[in-house]
Amino acid sequence: MARAGGILKLAAVIFAFLLVIFMAFQLLEINMDFKLGNMISRSMPSNEVSAKPVRYKCGLSKSCPLGHFAFRMASGAASVVGPRICLEDKLIMSAVKNNVGRGVNIALVNGRTGEVIKTDFFDMWGGDVAPFIQFLKVIEEGTVVMMASFDDPSTKLNDEAKKLIADLGSTAISNLGFRDNWVFVGGKGIKTKSPFELHIKNNADTNKFEGWPDVLEMEGCVPQRQD
């Protein structure tokens, strides 16, 4: 009986030893699989590991075709937040850049290269329309003209200024009123009316802000001048 008991104890020890070895190999295999998985994921291209959302220039909803300049712009918000103009993924006018102001904000862009020629703003509430008219008169042929309102863009506008802006392709300029919001992209020498224009009237029944309408945002692709 003692001999049989000894054999059982020996068998139990051997079984426990084999069980420990088996568990050790299982843990080793799991650890190796984990490390191997990490090595594979690190060696894979990032776009295969996790798909990142595509971002287009200026945050557009889609990319522009070749031979076009991407833009996105917004009018001012009441009399508090100035307008923003982005072109080819570069912010060219904004409150952060400290180059916007009350009235009509305007950026001139070379229609062939996309280079920004000049930015400025003209106060159409407390300012004088004469400098604005002079600015519009000397814009060179082939220039892309981008305009955005802030606070009040129209009180000092006269027929001469409106005619010069209409010649750039605007259709809404004749109806632009006190504290209306307006964004527009046209060009000197344009042969047709511009497709890039939004206008919202100052209306107490529909205004988003007290005394001012909602912000206007517009994006698009301006054809590069080829001639």
C-alpha cells in the first residue's frame, strides 16, 4: 500500500510539473503573438492601420480640379467677429491677422498665379466712399476680387461704387442695404455674372443676431486665368 501511495504522489508531482510547463508555453505563445502583432502594425503604412479623413484646402467639402484656386470665406458676425477669407489653404484676411474692419473687406488676387496682391477694408458707415472708388478703379485686368461684409457695408455706397462692383460680376450689389451680409468673388474683365455671391437682407423678423442677419459662408473653386 505504501508503495502504491508513493507511485501516486510521484505521478501527481510529474503531472503538476508538466502542467506548469504547458502553462508557461501557452503564456510564451500569447506574448509572442502580441509582440508579432505589434511589429506587423508598426511596419504597415499608416493609411492601412487607421483611415484618416481626407482634408481639402481651406476645409472645402471636396477638392478643386486642376487649374482652379480653392477658396472659403465668411462674412462678419454682427459687429463683433470680423470676416474670414482663405485662399489655397492660406488665411489671407481675418480678425486674427488684424487686417479686417467695418464695411467692405476686399482682397485682390493675381488670376494667373493665385498670389495675393493686396488686402484692405473700407468703412461704409463712418468713412468716405471716395478712397474705395479709387481703389476699385485701378484694379488691373485679370485680377480676382474677393469681398466680404462686416457690420454695415452699404450706407456710404453710391451709384458709382455700385457700378464698379457690378462690373466685377456682382448681381446683388444694387440691392445691398444697411447691415446686410454679403460675400462675393468676381474679377476685373469678367464677361459674365459671377457664380460666387451670397446676400442676406437685414430683417428684424429673420435676423440671427439682434440688428444683424446670420453669417454667410461660401466655398468654391475659381478658374485660373490662362490667357
